[in-house]
Amino acid sequence: MDQKELTALKNTATELRIRVIDMIWKAQSGHPGGSLSVADFVTACYFRYMNLRPEEPRWPDRDRFVLSKGHVCPAQYAALAMKGFFPLEVLDTLRKEGSPLQGHPSMTKCPGIDISTGSLGQGLACGVGMALAGKLDHKDYRVFCAVGDGECNEGEIWEACGTAYKYKLDNLIVFVDWNNLQLDGTCEEIMPPISLAKKFEAFGFEVYECDGNDMAQLVEVMDKALASKNGLPKCIVGKTVKGKGVSYMENVCSWHGTAPNDAQYKQAMEELNALYIKEEA
Amino acid sequence: METKKIATRDGFGEAIVELGKENKDILVVDIDIGKSCKTGAFRKELPEQYLNVGIAEQNGAGVAAGLATCGKIPFVVTYAAFGSMRICEMIRQEICYPHLNVKIACSHGGVTPANDGASHQAIEDMGIMRTLPNMTVIMPADYYAAKALVKAAAAFDGPVYLRFTRDAIPVIYDENETFEIGKAKTLREGGDVAIIANGDTVRLAIEAAKVLADKGIQARVLDMHTIKPLDQEAVTACIDEIGRIVTVEDHNILNGLGSAVCEVAAELGKGKVKRLGIQDQFGQSAPYERLLAMNGVTVENIVAQAEALIG
């Protein structure tokens, strides 16, 4: 990827972050911390890798995206709106009565959502089912799945890994959003993860590690993972920062599920807008 | 003449092969108890449509949901205790909430896994499944009903919970009998009392009606194979035309068929209902018929309760 493309992708991630904070501020409800940590992965998926038809959300040959950590759906909603699955104004209805943008993603309400999630630990198994269907039907689509580090406390994650390995799902790419903060505290404090990379490797995945908030690194490992057709499911353990891009939210546990007030919103917008990289003349 | 007895799990095992041959999107998702749940023939004859996710029920439900989003019609196959309770929340979140076309097909319903003891006897499952929005809940009364209702479930677009017996139970239907989801079968007409049963207890209701007839009491017998959506019309007719109902089920008397019938009666503000079923207690390792008897689920008790209602 050349520098120009990388810059464009970084700026798209910045726009996505701005939209995330804007919608959570307007809703006065939602999960900014994890939405910001996963934002670069979501951006890379939607704006570099996924084959989609926004005008035909259920196109059978599309790539799938499973947000197993469903509470960070503002990031996915922003991506879907920016891709044209629905008008940008719809983002203003997050968590409001009658909105397609439920507090946790609903596939029957929101165009572009491939599976309803929100109860942690369950999305990966669904992604495995989608990848398996692709193999059964000899289709080329890929399944991108974002899981949380805390979410890996759930046993079903590891059950799903077994199935991914057994059925040689190299069309499945799992991103672990390793921001090291769960709702009640740090991962070490709540449930020591030991090594998520080693765990996924032991479960038969081809594992990559990178800075999950560094777009250049992320693209480099995703390019490699997607090119590798060796029958092994892929896992990227991305070291991320919860609240990335908004100084007062970064690495602060309490921003897991809190909306910014007006003053905080203003500061966040100033900081995020400053992240835009101006194009070379 | 000896009545033919076949477990309804065998009806499932045969029907699923027929369905799979007709439609390559019909899949079996086994959870390492396929042999007990009678998917052996499917596994052998349709290996491309057969998946086994190991002893991992939660994952099985999720994988099925993902498959269903891609147009597949997966049957998650396990025991009723696990298929309803261990994966209850996965069914709720990933199958019922998004209204996906997944069937949960469970053997070992009720106390039919008798010798296995309480851990394997499922007395709560249909009640639990009944409370999930978008879920349809079915228990066929015999082998032929099982075959027909499995096919009806496959043709129905949406989540279905199917419950079969481990043990052999008498065949009561003809092989050409037709069934409609949500529509009770009237097996006998009568105006003195109604006996509404489902699953393996329908045979007891039929026998009880014969005993009652010998005493000059005419019982209407309904096979309520679908407890959700309940055939409100059939229950209402029993209340309006007869007013006295005995419900019989191989399930806790809480929240199953009996409760569903009581809900209709209570909202109508009329009708007397006596519920027979498992008396809100865990079972034990014992012969199947003994377990039913310990809970008063016998021909004799159905007769006695019907007579008591008539007064």
C-alpha cells in the first residue's frame, strides 16, 4: 500500500472516530472506549478489504463482519453509514426508540449487520458458521470477526476456535482487540489472559501480532493473513488503547460505557479533528 | 395384539435423511451424541451435510446461527436437557432474536432417559423454550407424528424446538396422518371432559378415554403436539363446549402444556383445568413408567381426575 492510500485510510479512521463520539454524545449513552480501540480494524475491514454491495446488504457473496463484542457497535454503525448502507443522519438516532441502531447490533433492524450480537462470547461461533457455509458452498467470501480481550473469558470463544480449526476455515480472520481493560478493571486484575496469542496458536490458528491502532502495521498483517490459504483460521492479536484518540478516555476504565458531556465532547472533537493528516500539495 | 412401539427419536433420524436428500441446505450439527439422537444414517449417507462440533453445545448453537444467515437449514441435535437449558441464551440471542431458520432437535425429552437419572431428564425444557419470542415448540406423540412434524418444521421458516423420546412408545397414528404446526389433533370426540396431552402421554390419554367410555363418560382427546403457538381455538372450544379439562404431559406442571391451557382458561374466565405432569420435582434413575407413576401420570389417575372434575 502506498503512502497516499495509507493516509486516506488513517483519515477515514479519524472520521469514523469522530462519528463514534458524535453519536454517543447525541445519544448520551453507549460505549466509547472499545469503539475507539477497535476503530482502526473496523476501518481497515470496511475501507480496504471487504467486498460489499451497500445497495444490496444481503448480497450472498459479500464478505461478512461479525462484531462479537457487540457493545462497540457505534464503530460499525459509523462504517456502515460511511459506506452508504444507510444515510449518515441515521447515526443521530443511536439507541433511540424505533432506531435501526440498537444499543447492540440487530441484523433484522440494521442494514449491513450480518448477525445480531451483544451477549459476549457468542459472535465468534456465528462467524465460524458463516465461514463454514462459505466452504460448503465453495464461495470465496471471507468472515472478519472482532472479539474483545475480556470477551475471551467466555468459554464459547474457545469452543468456536475448535470448530474453526477442524473445518480448516482459512476464510475466517479474528481480530482480538487487546486494549487490556474490561468493564471492572484491567484484564490482569479481572482474569489474567496469560497470552492470548499463544492461546489462539494452541487452538490451531495462524496468529499475527501488531499494534492494532497503527494502520500501517495492521494493514501489513491483514494483507499477510488474507493471502495465507493454508487451511488455518487466522487471528490478529492487536495491541490497542481503549479510548484511542481522545486523551482523557485513553486507558481509563470508566470510559467503557459512559457518554461524554458537552465540554468533554468539545474537547474530543478538537483532539480528533487534529488527527487528520493533510494531503501533500 | 401387541402394539408396535418405536422411539420418536427414530422418526427424527429417518425424516432428517429424507429431508437432507431432498435439500442440500438441510444440515445436521451434531454435538457428539449423534448416535443416541439417531443421526447415524444421515452422517453415513450425507457426509457433506453433516457437521459435528464436539461436546460444545453453545458453539453448536452459534455455528448453526451463522450457517442459517447464509441460507442453510441447520438442525442442532442433542438431548433436551442440554438443547434447552445449557444453550438457552445462545438460542435466545443468536437464533430467536434474529429469527433465524435453525431447528433445535432434541432426543431424551421428559423422563424418557429414565435410567440416566435427573441430570438427563428434561422436565423444564418446553416451558423455557415457550417463553422465547419467535420460538415454536413441538413434541410429537409417536413415530409417524415425529416424521411428519420434523418435515413440517423443516418447511417452516424460523426457529423450532423439537422434542423426542428416548424410549420406545406405542405407535398411535397411521403413516399417512397429516400434521400442521399449531393445530391440535382431535383423536376422540366427547362432551363430558377434555383430555389434552402431548408427546409420550397422548397414548395415556387415549387409554384413559377408553376406560372413561366404559364408565359412560365421553372424553374429547386432543394431541397438542405444538405448545407454542398453542391452538387457542381448540382449547377455547374445549372450555366453551365442555368446560372441564385434564392436561397430561411428560414435563413439569409449571410452564408447559398445562400452564398454556390454564392461560387460555384464565383469560376466558371460565373452565376448570387439572394439570397432570411432573410435580415440580427432579427425577431419579428408575424405569420410565415408574417415573411417570411417581408423578401421577397414569391412565388410572387421568381417569380419576376426569371423574373428579365431573363430580
